[in-house]
Amino acid sequence: MAVSRAKKTEKVQLLAKELETSTTAIIGTFAKLTVAQDFALRKVVRESGGKYRVVKNKLAAISGSGTQVESALKGLKGVSAVAFTSGDPVALAKGFAKWVGENAEFQFKLGIVDGKLLSVEEVKALATMPGKEEIFAKLLFLINAPAQRLATVLAATGRDLAVVLGQGVEKEKFSAASEAAVK
């Protein structure tokens, strides 16, 4: 059944609106994907903060014009699906790669992050990187570590003095000195 020009225009405008804010896209192809697998893939992409669409190649190229993911959507061949996000590209790649590892029917074609095209190997490498939240946690730890060490060193002096005085009192080292001072 042929799709009317008005319906195509509507689809192009909808996809263009979604791609406007996207900074990351992962494009792939699939063969013999079941409805259950497609539903599972869409769920994985949604959980990682992205959107997933099966697209017609020409309509995808038209929709992507003027966006950051434009160069990835030009010249697509075969059956194509695109997952895109304006959020963390690593989270999308991780979720996608995990699902693809379990489902051989889907294969990566290419990806794009902030205008830079990625090969299939680079998309897989992106999936092995730590996410934004993990990087932020490590950075905060590194920023906080010197202050924690300084506080520990400063507290150690007083603690060590208290330990020495406590040991002196236990061994009654100060009693003889105080008796001599009283006489």
C-alpha cells in the first residue's frame, strides 16, 4: 500500500522535530526481527533516555537535514532503524550494544556523536566507556580527595598528642613531675 505525500510529509516533520535536539544517533539494520524483539529493543532504548524509529532512508535523510545527526542519515541503504538521544550517548550505546549482543538479528551500521561519524567498532567502543554519571562521581572523588587527606593529616596531630598524653597518664609519668613542682 502506497503512502500518500501528505502522510510522508507528516512523518518527515515529526522525525525532524525529534531529531532537532538530538546530538547522538546510532543507526542499524535488522532482518527477521520479531515483534517481541522489536518491543524489547524499544524498551531498552527508552530506558537509556533515547528514542527508536524504523525509517525509510530517503525520509530519514530529509528529516535529518539541518540537524547534528544529518551526516549519519545521508546515503543509507537497506532497511534502517535509528536510535537517537540528546542525553548521554554512552548510556544509549551501552543499552543498545547489550541488546544487540543478545539478538543477532540487529547489526550496527554507524553512529554519530556531536557531529562526528562513528564506525561500527567505535560504536561498540563507546558502549564500553563509563557513563556521564560515573565520570562525574569519579571527578568529584578526585576533587574531594586532597581536602579529605588534609583534614586527616590535621586531625592526626591532635589525635597523636592525645594518645601520647594518655599513655603518659597510664604509666604515671606526669605524677613525679607534678610532685616535684609542688615541693
